[in-house]
Amino acid sequence: MMAVQIRVATLEDLPKLLDIYNHEVLCGTATFDTQPWTLERRREWFDAHNVDNHPLLVAVDDDGVVAGYASLSPYRDKDAYAATVELSVYIAADRRGRGLGRALMEAILDLARADERTHVVVSVITAGNEASMHLHEELGFSYSGTLHEVGVKFGRYLDVINYELLV
């Protein structure tokens, strides 16, 4: 693995985080968003992180570029779900396969385990993303079900695979 620094995201990182995410919106199926986000909308998302039990971390690789990020976000907008968070990990397309996803997941799961407000971390993975499913299993997540054909992207119905980790 290349040298990588994992740190809390700063506002200066936001344009790169937006680029990474919008690439997946336009070219991939890791998100079911179909329209690119604006910087203003992504700022609202950014401002909802690094508060409560919702950290946002970035991976900065050896050339000083933000190459990916991981976040824990509210699972659902209902009070009873406050101790459950949803994990998201996105790596720049040209930086994948270098161990950045694992490094980010390990770091953010350490934060989840250390935060007494967090009880469960869930991940919703688009079916077919075998690398992500394998990594989740290696890090202790358990498969908790499949929702069939719940999203449509690029003209095809997609399943999502749910994973959970009690921390």
C-alpha cells in the first residue's frame, strides 16, 4: 500500500470530495443519485458531519491529493435510529485498488467503536460490488439481507446488499 494519511475532512477538501462523489454519480452504481450535486448542496452534507456521531475522514495519499473519503451518516431521520449510522466510502477512480478503502474503513470504525453514541454501523452496497462486500466481511460486518431491484440506474434495475456491524 502507498503511504496514506487519514485525517478529519476540512472545508478545503470539499471540492475534491464533490469531484469524487460526482464521478460515481455519473459513471458508477455505488450511489443511486443520478444527478451531480452542486457545491452548495454538498456543503450542507459536509456541515452535517464531524458533529455528533457522524465523522467524515479523508485519505490523503503520498502526493498530497485527497484520494478518498469515508463518512458515518444518520441511518434514518427518526430519533430511535440515532445510535445507528450508515457507512459510505468513496475512492477516486484513479486511486482504487491501493488499500485506501480499507485504511479509511478501519479508521472510521475505530471512531465508531470509541463513540458510545454509536451502536450499529450499516452499509448498503450495490449488488455486484464484490470488492466492497469482501472488504466488509473481512472487517467483521455480517450480511443482513438483499433488497431486490430497488434502484434504477443506467437503464437497469439494481439490487442492494445490506451489511451490519455492532460496535
